Amino acid sequence: MFFDSMEEIPQIAARTSCAIFVVPGETDLKIPATLVLEPEDTKSKTRLISAEALREFLSFTDKKLTDSHYFIIKEADKMSDIVQNIFLKTLEEPKEFCHFVLTTENPASLLPTILSRAQVFIPRTNGQLDAVPNYSSKIMNFAKTLIAAKTLDLPNIAAKIATSKPQPRQIALDSTGAAIEILYKSYLKTGNRAFLSKIPKFLQLYEALQQNGHIKLHIVASLC
């Protein structure tokens, strides 16, 4: 879903239990925040949100609230999958008067289970959803074919990918990655959860292909 100006953000946040805004982390959200969580520098100089910091942050939601409180997580993509799953447990049981607001410039890095329980908002002037994924036409054709494939067609499509030259496994990985990006962008642009529902199977396929094994069998088994 789109929004037109930053002034709209407080009203949007007030209507949702969890809103994700695709904006830079330093953006002034103009929300009277109860609490803000930001990434911290690590020894490797990588900015991350740790599990310990998130648990402390979430502990404040356990207080008995009688009016709206806003809990902002800036640069939410700096949470690892493990840390995101900690947040997901809280998100699965939303509490009255708690409003979570996440910012990220890379919503595709958030778990599909989080995206499915939140509403994602993109500035209307932000053209990133219209940008074509950075893959060759061959990869894009394979990706679109996999997304639209019926179960009976998958073996033939998988066979074509598995015999592609010069590097069939890399072609399969790139095609799967392109499909995931297409599905995320389609969901974020339209709000249609049918796109979102397909993503877990493609994520499973990508992980399976990384583990080697039979390319054709992985494609058929994961996407059926």
C-alpha cells in the first residue's frame, strides 16, 4: 500500500497493530513514540539488533496499557531470522493499545510470516517497486514461468532449468531468487496476499538448491 506524505504516518500507525514503512532508518516518523529500538554497532562494525535488545524492548509491552503506545523498530532488516522469530511471537498475539512501527529500506529481508501479519506502506514517490529485478531475460522468463506453473507442468519446466547451460544450479538459484523478488514486489504493490502465500515454497526451494542435490527433484518437490 502507498502513502503520500510523512504527515500521514501517525494516522496510519494508529490504525494498525503493526505497520512497516519502507523508508530510511533516519526518517522522522512524527510519531510520539513510547519506545524506539535501533541497531547497535558490533565488534565487526556491523549494525545489528540483538536478541537481548529486542527482548528488553518487548518487555515494555507487558505493562498494563490503557491508551495507545507506539513501539518503533528502526532498520528492522538488521534483525537476523532468529531475532525476527522472537518478534514474531509477540506479533502473533497482538496486545490492546500496542502499535508496532517498523522501518526498513529492504522489506524483502523480513520473514514472510512477519510481512503476512503486518501492513506494508511505501511512499508513492518511491520507485523501487517498479524497478525490474537485475537478472537476464532468460532468468526472468524462468522465474515468471515457475510462479505461474501448474503442478502438471512443473516436471517439464524443472527439466529445462536443470539442463540449462553453462551452470544449471546457478541458473536455478537465480531463477528462484528472481521469483521471490517478483512475488514480494507484487505483494507490496498490490496488497494481494496470494503473492505472499507463494513465497515460503520458493524460499524452501532456494535453501534446498543451496544444499546441492538433484535440481529437478528439488524444484518439483518444493513447488508442488
